[in-house]
Amino acid sequence: MAATIKGTIQVEGKEITVTNPEKLLWPEAGITKMDYLQKLTALAPYLLRYCQNRYLTTIRYPNGIHGKSFYQKAVPQPTPSFVKTALLGDVNYVHLDSLPTLLWLGNLACLEFHPSFHFINDALPAEWIVDIDPSLEEEPRMMQAALLVGEALDRMGIEAVPKTSGATGIQIWIPIQHGYTFDEVRTVGKFLGSYLVKKYPNLFTIERLKKNRGDLIYIDYLQHWHGKTLSAPYTPRARVHAAVSTPLRWAELHNCKASDFTLHTIASRLSSTGDLIAQVKPQSLEQILTLLR
């Protein structure tokens, strides 16, 4: 059995144990665990914004992206005293609200961060997200599809920000005024999806079963619901290129792919763009909801 190398780091007055700092988590990208913790530190001001005050699910890869993985909902044990938790149903989740907690999770090889769509102790959605997913392994139309969703939202008077999932999909992120219910948001999502399917029947579908979608791109308006999760803006993904889920300007969709935005490049990008989502004011859905009512 190989010996475990262990050390500690001090972050914001908290002591964090780091095990096997030289273990390769993303071999092709050359990212070790210690590299990862350094990159998480740079991402923290952005990633924490979308994970704090939410119920967090992580995906852990103890032996790197090519090893076995598992979803972690309940807070890992043993838990340092500085880690806050939040109970939902019978699961005690991590409340990711600080850099020490983020680095503790990073040391546990939590490579992906998936927060709830709602805040802790709140039954209402924190934002509205339209998730679009390919049905094919390789889908060159994804960026075009995202642009068409954006155009439809623009006609509805709704400002939004596209983001790469970091995997195969694209998510359209709409900051919304607080007070709408999940039912109301789902109603608008169904209307949007149905409109796009009718207008572009050879491109979009709202068919839930993948086996019935053919080569159509799925507009998933059902995923956005209480208790469900989605990849956070700025979360790394367990992909060969070490992709990061990255908000984009609409014009960038004409000439980019998810693998362009990685743990190696995200810090320099953020230094020039800032957080594109935070630059959009919360949107009103009243006009479209009044129409649908």
C-alpha cells in the first residue's frame, strides 16, 4: 500500500489538512490536487456567490477524473468545526459559504459543485435557468440553439446570460426578482420550450425521454425545481480539458466551445470580464405571466 503524504495549510485562520498534494486529478491537463486547491482559491469569489446559502451536492473523484466517482449530498465525516451545514428533509448538506470550506471539499476531491435552485430555508427559486442538452454525443448546433433561446427570451423582454455547463450542454441563466414560485417559473419555461419546438421543429424538443428525442436538442424546463440541482457557474467539471462552467457574452456563442474555458484559463478571463451574471439586474416575469394567465 502506498504511503499517504499529508500536510496542513492555514486559510483565514482555519487549518486544513491536505492529503496527497501531488495526486493527479486531471492527468491530461496536468492538474494535481495542490494545483486544484490553488485554482479553487482564485475561483472562490465567483463560485461561492452561487453556492452560499444553498444546499450543496458535490461529485467526488478520489482517484482523479478517470477513477470511480460518487455524488455526495450528506456532509462528509469527519467534519471540521468551521464547516456549516443545512438540513433539508433527512439530509444534512454542506453550506459552502467560505474559502476554508471550499478547500476542505477540494482536498476531498470534490471536483464538481451543484447547488440547489433555492436558498436555504426558502421555497422560492433564486433564479430561473433554462437547460438545453444535446441528444447526440457530438452536437455542433448547440451554440446556435442557445442563441435562438436567447433571441426568444429577448422578444419576451427578458435579459439572460448563457453559460457553458462545462460538459455537453448550455444553460441560460436568468436572474429574477424574488417572489416567483417554481410553478410560475415552470409555466414560463414550458411556454418558451413549446414556442421554440413549434418554430424550430427540426432542432428542438421538450420530450423528456431521451430515447424518443432522435437528434433533437432538449429544452429541459422541468429540471428547475425545488430540491433539484444544476452545475454552478464557475464550477470545474470532471472532463479531460478541466473545463469550467463559464458565463458568456452572447456574441461569444458564434465562435467558442466548452473546452475553451478551463481551470488553466478561467482566472485570466475573469480578470477581464468579471462575473457576467452579476452584471444583469433581476428580471421581472410579470408581463409574460400575465399573458399566460
